Amino acid sequence: MYTIMEWNEKLQNIIDYVENHLQRIEEPINNDDIAKMAGCSFDFFQKVFSYMNGFSFSEYIRSRKLTLAGYDLKSTDLRIVDISYKYGYNSPTSFTKAFQQFHGVSPKEARDKKVELAVMPKMQIMYKQKYSWKLERKQSLRLIGKSIKVSYTDNEHFLKIPEFWSACQHNGTYSELISLDKGNPKGMFGVFNCYDEDSRELEYSVMVTSDVDLPDGFTEMIIPEVTWAVFDCVGTIPQSIQNGWKYLNEEWLLKYPFKHAHCPELEWYSDGNSYDNNYLSQIWIPIIEEA
């Protein structure tokens, strides 16, 4: 299992590899090379890339090619046919069609200095971002909801957990949990629990705070009174919460080595529009306060 830091290091190396092939050596990108760098199959890498970034790996490469083609049209005298072959298009016609869809203008029109072109910047995975956090002592919580076991071999849980959320939304579990939520403020919890090193599985739960009788098919979890390091993650889901975990693994846990309390780690999702740029989610890390 890779940590988020290790995965992002691999992803940054892959992005650098892509840029080197597109801008310097001008050779086709080899899927086998990508798989070796990722440490998994190319198909699995594509799935994780899409989940983490909200767009596919092939879409990223295509957008980078068309961005660079736009730069070439603006800054060189290269013929359109030569630029199309440079970026791997089989014909000027297919290149022109893709260019028009991405930029909104034809390659010929793009040479006009007044015409603005679209840009897909090179991804920078290993970036710094400021996060606000605080220590909070919270009373015991009674959580109810549904749980699944997921494998974390080859980071399979990156895919299975979003699928579980989606299933809960489609089968009515999500709506039922909202109706049973007694939290103040209201919100949904994602709970990481029961890591098993032998089977390489963990238990993940979607839950709410509630005092009602346990519905059929639901599970109950009592979270003891404990001190939490609470991190605010602002932005659309899942990107904002993923970036928060990235920050925790790469920086915070190294600089602030609190002892981890014997308690699950929690994600908290506020009651609101998770696609809003100002949407609030949080990561709760249980810690032991030392005198």
C-alpha cells in the first residue's frame, strides 16, 4: 500500500515524464513506462488518476498537447501539418477538429495575435497549501450507518470508497441517514477503522450522529470522548478532502508528531452543496494530549 505522499511522488514523476516526451524528445508516451513508474497496471493507474483529479489521464495528455500546439502556432512559423504530426495526430483534419473543440477557434485563426487560446497548465502535484486546524476536545459520539470492508492493496480503496458513497446515494441509505442525523451542526461522517495487516483490508463506514433505535441493516459505533486535531478542507469534493489528506501525510504529521489515540480517523462532510467552491469538509485525527 502506498501512502498518499508516495503516490503523489510517483504521479509527479509521471507528469514530468509526460512533459519531457511532449516538449523535449517529442516521442510517443509509452503506457508500459507509465505502469512501471506507477507500480501498478496502466488500467488501474488510469482509474486512480481519474478519481483523484476529476478527469482522465488521456484527457490530460490531449489537453496538454493542444495547449502546446497553441503555443507553437503563436510563437513559431511551423506549418499546421507539421504541428499536427508533432503532437501525434494522424492527419491535419483530425488535429484541426480537436484543436477547434479545445480552443474554440481553428489552428489558422489561432495565429492571430488577438485571439485568446485555452490553456491546460502542467500539473504540479507536490505543492504547498495552507490549512487551518485546531485542537478540539469532543464528547462521546454515537454514530449509526452502514459499513463495508475494502482492500487497500494497490490503493484499491481509492476506488471502492467513492463507489460505496455512490451506492448509498442510489439505494436510499444516504437519504435515510440525513433524516436520522441529530448532529449539531448536521453532517455526514466517513469513518476509517479496523485495518487488518494480514488481509490488507480496512472497514469504512458512512454514518451520522443519532440517538434513534438502530434501523435494520445498520451498524452502531461509539466514539469515545477524545481530543481531535480538526483540519478544515474548503472546496469541492473529493478534491478538497484528498488534498487535505495529502497535506497531513506530507507535512503536518512530520512537524507535529502527536501520538495517535486509539480511535478511528474521521472525515466530516457538512450539510450543503459538495460541488460548491466554498463547501466545508473536515478531517479529524484523534490524538493523545501530553502534559
